[in-house]
Amino acid sequence: MNNNDIFKKLRVALQLRDEQIVEILELVDFRISKAELSAFFRNQDHPNFMECGDQVLRNFLNGLVIHLRGTKENPKNAMDVIKSNQLEIRNAAKGTSPREISKKPVAKSPAKNTNASRNKSPKKVEAKPSVIEKVKFNNGKKK
């Protein structure tokens, strides 16, 4: 297992996006572009594949510690950080992120007491199908 495999597995396990990885590396004053970062996650036979060096992985791990645990002056709970990442990914799939929601100004409209507003039915939100399929296995065979 090489550094690229370790980097990929950490990215998937912690559900990190490229922007978050760049921010984590900036916590330890290591700057890298998204294009350079994506070269680490390519297949080995791809022409733009780049080997992840020890220095890059070391800086990512040091930045990850700061990202998850915080500093001595400002400690964090690692599980809270991971849950916020998961929430951000879910909201990004829906089209909004918590960062965008907090930036949007809230406009208050006056309450309308007309019959037309009372008779409107709420919009039905369709449930999205689950990406993960429940499959039962019996000695290696699908049921």
C-alpha cells in the first residue's frame, strides 16, 4: 500500500471533498492546488497520475489532526467535525450547503390572511431513492 492509497482511503472514510483537503493542508501552511490534488487520486495507469510524496501525506495528517481536534487554545470534538462534514455533503447533494444557508439573508414577508393562501396545499417532497441497496447473502449467493 502506497501513500496514494492511504490518502484515498482517508478521503473516502472521512468524506472529504477537494476544497476541504486544500483547507486542511493550509492549516499547516502547505499550499497545493486542486489540480495537483486530483493527480494523487487518479489511477496509476492514467497519464496525469502523480505519486504522493511523504511530505504531502505527512502535512495532510498533521493538518487533519488540527482540523479534527483543534488547537490547545481552541479544542474541538472530532465527531462533531465529522458529522458537520456529513451534513454538508447531504446538503450539497440537495443543492445547498450550511455555509450558503448562513450567508443568505432572511426576508420576512407580511402574513397574508387571504383564503387563497389558506387553500394552497403544501408542495410534496418526493423521497430520493437510496443509493445503497439492501441485499441479503447466503453463502456468497444473493437471495
